[in-house]
Amino acid sequence: MKSGVRGQGPAPAGFKRGAGVREKLKETALKAVKVPLRFMPLWVEAIGMGAVMGMIVDSNKRFKERLKEVDNKIFLFEATDLNKKFYLHIKNNDIKIIPHLAKAPDVVMKGETKILFGLLLGKEDPDTVFFSRKLEISGDTAAAIHFKNILNSL
């Protein structure tokens, strides 16, 4: 006789109970977003990312103050799985997202889209993804470390 209580049976294939379901849903959502991102012009992506980063900066006064540590630095983020890149220019306690830039970046960060968004949103630990080789960092290591510490404060 069945009890009629939901969640008592085995989980569907590919799903785990609890946090595993949330992770699977995030992965599915990220895969769905990747398709339009492959074809979306960089300037549209820059506007979207600029809006997201603006909300993060404006909602966290401490984060905004700490941007002084990397003032006038340019970070290049390369999404290796989408073959796309964007520049993040920090100036006067603000972040500008730029799709193309002639100037060489101070720091280059390469990784999959999931990792890069996770870093920028404070959902991924920079040390963990770097030492697990999911993120490559080159350039001004002092600026990269300062930026990492700022992201950790989110």
C-alpha cells in the first residue's frame, strides 16, 4: 500500500535529493542560456552584464568602496566554452563592461561561463576554481589577488 506522501520514491534519473536538485536545475538553466549567448552580439551582452554588475555594486556599499584597490585596472574575462570575451574596467569605484578594447588588459581570466559568472556573482570561490584548474589567471597578480578578495567580500 502506498503512503501517498510525495518524495518517498526514488529520485528521477540524473537528480539527487535536496541541493542536488537545485544544482541540476542550475546546470539545465545555464545550458539553455548558452545557446542564445553564442549568437548574441557582444554589445548586447555588455549592456546586460553592465546592468547586473551595476546592481551588485550599488547594492553593496563595502564592495563599491573596495573597488579603489583595483582602480583603473582592466580585467579580461574569456568564456572558453562560448569563445567570447568581455572587458571589465574598474574606474572611480564603478565597473564598466566593454565588449572590445584596444588597450591590453591588466589581468586575464579564462574559464567556462558557469565559473566566470559564479566568480562575478560571489557564488564560486576564486581559490578553489583556480587551484582546480577551472580558471586560468595571467597578468598583474597583485591586481588579481585584490579583485579576488573583493569578490570574496560579496
